[in-house]
Amino acid sequence: MNRGNSMRGGASISLVMITVTGVLNEGDEDTFRHAAASSSEAVVVLDSEGGVVKPL
């Protein structure tokens, strides 16, 4: 997970980039939720062939 700064309307904001790389395994959703909950604004980059994805 990378953090960077951005400008919006003259105000600096903290933007989180969440990168998901590789095959998705059971339990990875908990790791993703934890990373996503740490920021109010984030960009998610997926570089994966897929894997285990369960609907909520």
C-alpha cells in the first residue's frame, strides 16, 4: 500500500493506493478490508488473474 499527496481545490489531501497483485486466496478479503478502512479516499489497482472471490 502506497500513500501519496494530492491537491483538490487548493487543499492537500492524503490519498491511499491499494495494490492487489497475484492470485486472490481465501482470507485476502480481510486484508483488503483492513487496508481500505484506513483511508476515506483510495485508489485500488488490481493486477491479478483472479482467484477465490465470494459474494457478501
